[in-house]
Amino acid sequence: MKAFAKKGVTAAAATAMAFTLLAGCAGGGAQDGASEPAGTSGDSASTEAAVGELKDKYDPPVAINVAWGVDPALKFKNGETIENNVATKWALDTFGIQINTLWSVTDTNGAFATKLRLAMSSGQPMPDVITIGKDDPTLAQDLIDSGIFQEAGPLFDKYASDKWKAAMAIDPHVWDPYMRDGKRMGIPLLDYAYNHDYLLWIRQDWLDKLGLEAPTTLAELETVMEAFKNNNPDGLSPDQVVPLSIGFKDDMNTWMGDPSWVFGAFGTIPNQWNAAADGSLEYGSTNPAMKDGLAKLKEWHEKGFIPKEVALWDANKTAEPAVAGTAGIIPGPYWMSGWPLLDTAKNVPHAVWKPYAIPAGPDGKAGRHGTHFTNGVVLINKNMKNPEALFTYQNYMYEHIADPQPGSPYEIGIFKGYDYDLDANGNPLYLSDIPGGEVNVMRYFLIRDGARIPDAQMKALLNLADGKEPTTRLEKEVRNNYGPETPAAAKVLLSQEDISFKDMFTGPPTETMKTKLDYLNKLENQTFNEIIYGQKPIDSFDQFVASWKSAGGEQITKEVNEWYANVNK
């Protein structure tokens, strides 16, 4: 049986959202959840000036009310705060947009989501624009279903710049999670592509000392792992070596130390919905190809190729032996040579990590999970009077800051003294060389991280990998801030673009998921762990599939495919 069909577009998403923002643009009075900006009048001249007309700058200014969930790691300088800083002053000077803060909270233990839900349930005034990160998809779906927010698609079509539209069009499926009956209810917050697609990072110094080539198949990989463990070039005893550092404490599909490619070598990707040969969606963990992958992991566990307590290791735990210098291989993103693998040299100065492609299975198949390049969603209140002010702000971000070219006023940085500075000779200073230190001004903007064009960073990396001297700001950033092997890793990653398979179900939880999914996930994890640990035979997988279907999985599959058919009308 064919486990997954080829998709037209593959890309990834970024890292989880640790900082979330709400914003409300000044309109009429506070009605049905829309808040009136502090210090302005509902029938002021500023409202009349902005209604329906997209402007480069508003005079008199319009106000946008915001509420912030602030990452506790976010830093400020010069006595500034999230309410009043270099970016809020810039917005007023550049666009005539006054950023007024309704409330802010340090976002620890879900404090932002808690306060937002309380405001929504108690009927408190809601800002007109809300940006929700992808780390809380249920919150985003609940807000869409609340009836407070309007269809955003027509506003985007009317007001968004060509450059923003082109970035969104790279993958039209970014809208899918926020569709309701064919309507685009939220504007996807774009992230850089392929951020959490992965490849294999391998200790090149170990390969060289053993006279081995990098593996291209699972069989060759086993030869390498055997040599790393039992003939270790650094003289480590077999019990000290983790040949392949993976873990699946949470599930088989994660961002570092990920084992899903082992199943990809046999024709499926677990813990996600894949396109089947008949065009429908199927849950990858129930595909028959899983048996071969489970058998392979069981074999590797018995031989000591993977951690003994692999089912208790999460993504961060898998990095520990890699940094300590006792792991030989770790799957992970293309940017890992900067973090955490750069720290390996602190423990083993001669250690050298190199990126390599995902190996193929016995029939030549290969597959890895792909990650969506969205980082959240922007929702717009249905009673917002002048949403065009949001587009004035964000269009500028896409035109001038997303990928500034040589000659741009933002060529070397955005705010002098914050993300860059100049020395006495006019040369740029970055990071710790900036007086008072660098701050992440991208987190000060109305929309988190400013604006990102999904393929821009990867293009910059490929240019560097081909030997181009960095000229654009993005090229200089990736050269200065990423690890030395990152451009080469990006090239390796894209050499296997056709084996990247994204989760095809991105909608809200279905009705049956709400009541059955927790049990089904527990059943899956327990069964797979017991098979890999040798506590159950491989054939117990068949009983798992039957139980999964009868306990709600079959109905979930029906509901998922109904959603898929609806968004693809």
C-alpha cells in the first residue's frame, strides 16, 4: 500500500510563539467587543480621515489599541517598556499610528491566553486586531468561533501589498487552518520556510578516523552506528556512546532527535495526516508501513544504537549527548550547527559536525516530516471601523523590512543603538558590541517578528552556500548569527525537498477528536513503546490499528476528510 502521495508544495514553520499581541484600531465607539482607544473620541476627525482609505501616513494620527503577552526573556533599554519604546515612537513618526496599550502581562504559564479568555467570557472590550501564535491553536479556533471576528480574506485582497500577497501565495494552504465555510477568517502569520524540516548531523571527525563515508541508506547507517559504538574513534566504551540520539517522549514526530524519518524509509510519516494514494487523508501511524519502522527501531534498541530510555527522551534531551561529545548522529534542523551543536567544541574541541541527507530505505523510499511556515494568525474584529491602518503598517514591513536590499535605509539594521550601532569609523556593530547590548526589536512590532517572506532566508543561505559574498541584510544576518555549517545544511535540506511531507490536516479539532483523541494518542504511544522495548510482538500493531479505528479513529478519519474536501472546494 502506498503510504503517502507527493504534494505540490512543501515548507516549514518556525519556532513556537512565546510572545503574542492583541491590537485594536481606532474606530467608532466600543461596540460588541471593539474597544475605544484611550485618549481619542469615537467620532473624532482621525476616524473620519482613515475610514476606507489606505494611507501612507495618517494626519491627524489614528490610534491602535494593543494588549501584550510579553516573553519574560524580552529585554528593553533606555528605560523603555513594551508600552513605550523605539518601535511605538517609530510607528507614530512613520505612519501617524499611535500604539496605545490596553494591558500587558508577562506571558508565563499561559498568562496571556488566560487573561484573553477571561476578557472574552466576561464581555470585556476586545481589541480590534488579535495575533495568536501557533503554540495555542485551540485559542485561535475558539476566537474564530466566538463570532467577534470578521472574514479577513476580503480585507487582505483589498489592502495588502503585492509583496505581501506574493509571500502568502507561496503556499495557498497556509489559509486552511482558518477557513470556515469557504471564508478566510484569519490572516496567516508567515514564518521562514523549512525551519523545522530536518536532516542528519553526523560527527565528521568520527567518520574520517574510521575511514567511513556518510550513509545514504539505512543499511549503511547501521554500519556507521556499529563502528561509532564498538570502535569509537575517541576511545569511548560502547556503553558511553549514543550512536543515534533520538527520542519520542511526546510522540514520533518532533523537531530535534526526531525518529519519523525511520518510518519514512518504509513509506509513512507517523503522528500526522498524510495524502494517501486515492487522494484522501490517512493517519500515518496506522499505515501498515509502520510495522517495518517499529521493527527497525526495536532492532536498533536491542543493539544499543539508540538511547536505552528512548521513550523518556524529549527533543531537548536528545541534544545532551551531542553537546557532551558522546553522540555520533542526531536528526535536526539545518540551523543546528549554531545551536546547540556549536557547544560540542567546549567539551570536545576537535569535534566536527557535518550535515547529511536523510537515508533511504530498502526500496529506495525516504521521507521526513515537513513543517508549515506559519507562526500564528491575525484576526480582525467584525466591528473595526478602519482596518486599513493595520495594512498601512504591515505593507510597509513587507516592502522595506522583510528583506531589505543594498541601499535600503534598513540595510544594516532597523534601530540604531538597539539591533545595531556604528563605531567611530562608521562600521556596523552587532550583538554584544552594541553599547548596552542588543535587544530583539522584532518583538516590539505590532505583528510579532515584523514580517517574514517564507523563502527569503533560505535564498540567502543558498547564496552563501554557493560562495556569494553577503550583500543583503538577511545574508549578513545568517552569516553572522548562524553556525558555520548552516548554508551547507540548507543546501542539503533542499536537495531532498521532494521527501518533505507536511501534516495535511491543519483544521480545528473535529467533534470526535474533542472526546476521543487523548485516549487514542495514549493507546498509540503505549503500543509503540512496548513494541520497541520488546514487551509486545510486532504483530500487536495490527490489533492497535483495529482498536484505534473502533475507539473513534474511523470516525475521526471521516471527519478529517470532510474538512479536507471543504477547504479544497
